[in-house]
Amino acid sequence: MLSVPRSLTKTTTMIAFTFSLPVRPSIPSSQLLSRPATVPLSRHIRPARWTSVATSRSTSTSTGFATVDAIDDDKLWDVQTGRMSKIVCTIGPKTCDVNSMEKLAETGMDVVRLNMSHGTHEWHQQVIENVREINERGVFKLGILLDTKGPEVRSGDLRAPITVSRGQRFVWTIRKDNETFDDNTVDVSYDDFVKDVHVGDTLLVDGGICSFLVTEVTDTDVISKCIDGGTLTSRRHLNVRGKSASLPAITEKDWEDIKFGMQNNVDFYALSFVKHEDDVALLKKYLRENGCQALVLSKIESADAVKRLRPILEESDGAMVARGDLGAEIAIEDVPLVQDEIVNINRQLRRPTIVATHMLESMISYPQPTRAEVADITEAVRQGADATMLSGETANGSYPYKALTVMATVAESVVSQDSALSENDLFSPVIDTREGRSQDPRLDLAYGASTLASRLNVAAIVVFTRVGTYAKLVASTRPRCPIVALTPDEDLVRRLTLLWGVKPFHLDFSGDPEETISNAINLLLEKGLTSTGDNIVITSDMLVKGKNKVNTIQVRRVH
């Protein structure tokens, strides 16, 4: 049953829709949302200006809302939407001080990545303290992602770089008598390397900088012939095409790094070289038993992971498409297809995906991106990835701020120029239609909020949440306006920084729903996310007095 109560407050006019039995909109997903006008590029989202709607098939009402007949129209809405996808930046020697990270935040960084393959705990500790200092200033709320090193296989230290040529014989050994090695021999960090590699395998160095064909395997040595020559330097990453190393997914070093992250209350863990869903379950169990609510993201970068993609993603809180190592273990032409599948599955599961590696690789050395790199970012955003990531570009590149500006600009351009009439589904939700899958009934409320936001040209959807579920559900419906998530949990604010379109803020909830809403609107006005005359959609199951929970959608006009 649908009731339509009206009430007035000092700050808003409200029309509230309360659903006791949620009903999913019958509108096809491709028609849920319409096209915005092109918008100037800016780090800060400009609020949408409420305007009356008039089309050839309907007229605007006295309240400025379109009549029901307009729902079937594909219209141009005056929506000024900023970048909806998020950006993860790896911090390195070039960007580890407070001023540099604050500049990255101003330019578009949402989440800080700590790459535990490099740096000491003392170094990463200082980075975390710098992030906390920036967050305490109140302008930004940066999430922190700890990326484990994982069971990497690497070559040993060399006295000097070695140049290898096509056809040259080269030996990879687990022997430790380095003094006896000739210029065509290098040691390997993993003793079972000789068991994992077989004659006929292709060995790739750093994803393909050099490659070798295995011709013989002994108890201590892997003898190979160079296929593609190049220069070898110390501690290079080694992959065998189509195979994953038999190392455990979480190494002793990883456990030490995970404990370090727990001590510092990091928000996300990116688990490297996941091969099975049990790897993810093990880490999540350990975190929860120790009172840690950080989200676990599976890095999909091994051939074994691709074989168990859906079970791994179902166990995970999200995923990172680590295309460098993934492209070394599977056929490189399959990487874009796997990326698309990961994004699609996670959108069905309503969990975030980060697309990473080689996004703007050329900008480590050059001030301008290649056209292919721009197209790569565009494709990731159009697929619906929640975030894209910069690695060496911001860690040790020559142009970290230019690279970040390019990524933010391209991502925002995709949103502003997308058309509801185009075939891509950036602004359409993806539904898991497999039989036997139960849906969260609150998803219907999220659909309702998204549909209202689309048709009424609102400045934002405001979500009140204690654990983040509602914010995640609304984000999965892909509305065209920002999603402002308000929560009394400071840690949850940072964990929401990775979700598509979500701008999270801390807000203490009052026992009086009207007081909570009034405080929320004042916060939006303070942050410049709305202004007088704007419409906003508010959705929650907490905006009632007493212990009862009622799913509500409210449309309010700011005065």
C-alpha cells in the first residue's frame, strides 16, 4: 500500500513515499535513466539545478514534476554530474609527503594504495599518518588500501644487468652458490620452481619484457632458450604462461603485512594471486575474528583464478583486475574479455571492481598519454568499473599530477557524454537472473530511489546507513546523480570511498528523524552538494521513531 504524507520543515518541502511491500519498477533498465548535458570538468561535483520538465509527450506540473506519461521518454536532463568512478593512487617516493598526497586528493585521488612489495613498515607507517592528517582536516576522506605482495616468484640479485639475445641459452637455478654463476645464469627465489616448470613452457620476465622457452629441467636448474631478448636486472618478476606457482596465496610476509594493516585500521586489503575462494575466506575469517571490518578485494592475476572466477568473486568483497600478471599467465588477447567478465559479475553481485595496471604507463616518463591509454580508461569506465588505478604513474613517475588529471578528466567525460540511447550499460543496473538467487528486498527501494532521481532531475540521492548496505545497493542501480551516503561510523565513511558515485560523510543520527534530515541537508549545503531550489531524494529504513524499521523514499525540495 502506498501512502503519500506531506509535511513542512524550515529547510525543505517534502513528498514522502513509504513502501510496506516494495515493488520493483516495471520500467526496462535501459530506460531507467536519461542523458545529461556535457559538463565542465572539475574535481568537485556541481549540484544539479532543479528545473521543470516539458516534453512533446507531457507537460510540467505546477510543482515542476513531469507527468507520468513522460516516463517513457528518452530526454536530455539538465544534470551536472561529475566523475562517478573512483581513482586509486599508489603512493611512492615521489608522492609520500603530506603536501603531495593532499595535491593528489585535490586532483582526484579517492583511495591511497600501499604496495607492500616495496618499502618498509616504517615507511608505510609514515604514509598512513600523513593520510590521517589529511583526513582530519575535514576536506577529504581518503580510504587506505593495503596491497599484499603475494607469492611472487622473482629472479635474484645481479652484479650487473645482463643482455640476452634471441636463441641464447639461459639458466634459471635454485642453487645458492652465486659466486660460481656465469653471465647466463641467475638464481630464483622459489625452491619449487623446478617442480612447477616443464619442458615446453614459456617463461616471461616482468610480463613479457623478455621471454624464454624451457628446453630442459634438472633437480636444480631450468635451462631455457631466449625467444624475445632484452636486458635483465635484479629481482624481476617471473611467470610461466598459463600456470600459477604452487605457493600459498598468503605468505608469511603477507601475514605480517596484514597484521600491520590491522594495527593501523586500513580500509581495504587487496589479496594478491588469489587462486581459490578458500584463500579469501581464510583472510576474511581472520579479520572478523580479530574485530576488523576491512573489505577484502581479490586480485585476479593468475590463470588459476580465471578458472574459478565466480566462486572467488562471490566470496570476496570486491576485486582488482591486475592486468599485468594476468596478461603473463593467460593469452594476452583474453585479458580484455576477462576484465569485462569480472566487472559484469561484480555488478551482478553489487560489489566494487578496480581496473589496474598499465592504465597510463607512458606517463611515467612522458607528459602526455597515448590515444590507446585514453581509450583503455574509457572502456573500463563504460564497462561499469567502480574504480581505475594508477601504479608507477603516481608512485615514482615524472608526471603524477598530470597522469591523475588525465584519468579524472577522461572518467568524467565518459559520464557527461554517455547517452541513454547508446548500447553500453553504464547507467543501467545489471541483474543476477540465475535461478535460485534470492535478492535483497531493499534493492527494490534502491531502484525506486534511482528512478525518482532520474525523472525528477535531483541534485543527489541521500542515503542514511549504519553498515553501508543501502549505499551499496543504490550505487548498483547506477543513478546519474551523486549518492551522498551519511553514516555515524567514521571507519565506514572510508570504506564507502570505493563505491561508484558515492560521496560518503560522517553524520551523527538523532532519535528524531526530522532533526537527522535537517542536519543532513545543512551538511549538503555546507559541502556545496545542493542549493536552494534543488530536489533531493532521501532513502533509508531508519527515518522513523521507535524501534520499527520502515523502508522510505522521500523527495524534498531545498529552501
